Amino acid sequence: MQEFRNASHKWGKITLGIAILISFALPIYISFAMGYHPGFSLILNSFLAYAAVVAIVWFLEPIMYFPVLGVSGTYVAFFTGNISNMCLPAVASCQEAVGVKPGTDEGEIIGTLGISAASLVNKIILIPVILGGLWLLTVIPESVQEVFPFVLPAIFGAVLAQFAGKFPLYGVLALVIGILINAAPIPLFTKNVLCIIILVGIMLLVGKIRNKDNTASE
């Protein structure tokens, strides 16, 4: 398994590095080859304004998703994108179907296969949707389009219910803490951090108490 993870690190870094270069290729070409460079001051100011809102997510997402995705799954998920609304539910569903636990070697392998299959299907569906997307939006009734904003919350709710079924106490704690923190008058970018820190801290405390009780009963 360690050999597999070493190969995952090697090829993951290579593929993500290539993806980063490709992502910068078009703006570099437009800026310097076509002469439409907006100026470094404008780029820097725009970057800082954007980073002030979402920079915390750049550090949080790998930490949040890694226990479920594993090493190889993390590389594949961040390469393909759609982590929260496609990769994570695919991993959870595959692990549930096969009967393996997240964080295990078996769970990582199954999760990686699930992400790969979901990504392949996504690209097969996405290409014709992109090509005919504008036409498709004119065909879909407005009553159906009004449901689209609720798709992602529904996916998160389904994933929460799936994991909460295995660990009911942690599921209830996560739901209560999430609601309280999101209702609190604190900056948006700190809410995810507080949810993770508080919930993980409570889980560790509960785990220690349970271990002490089990040891005392023995």
C-alpha cells in the first residue's frame, strides 16, 4: 500500500503541475501574446480581494476531505474538481455499497475508483451539455430551474445523513454546531474553521471519555 501511495504522490504532483501550467497558459497568452495585459497592480489587487474571502478554503479543503478521500483520492478529486458535489458523494456511496470504512486502505482504493468513475461519467455528460448548454436552458421550464439552487444543499444533507447513520452522536453534534456557528455574527471565512476546530475537539474529547470508560469497565 505504501508503494501505491508513493506512486500516487509522484503522478499526482506531475498531473496537478501540468494542470496548473495549462490553467495559466491562456491568460499568459492573452496578456503577453495578444497584448491585453491589465497591469500587475490590478491583478494583485483583484487577487487580494478574492483571497480575503476564500483563501481559508485553500487550506481547509484538503484537510477536510483527506480523511475520506485518502492520498490517491485527494489528487484525483482536486484534479477533476467538483469535490463537494460529486467526488465526496461518490466516495461515500461506493464505500457504503462495498462495506468499507473511510480512512482505511480499502476505503481509499474504493474511493479512488469511485471518484475516477464519477469523473469519467461527468466528462461524458458535461461535453454535450457545454456544447448545447444555452439551448438546454431555453428548453428546461423555469419551475425546474428554480430547484437548481437546492441541489448542492440536498447533496450535503444526503452525505451528512449517510455518515450520521454510522455515528449518530457525531452527526447531531455536527448539525447543531454548524447551525449555531452559521447563525453567529462572525466573519464568513472564519465559520468553516470554527466548525472544524470545535467539532474535532469535541470528538477527541468524547473518544477519550469512551476509552476511559471502556478501560475502567474492564
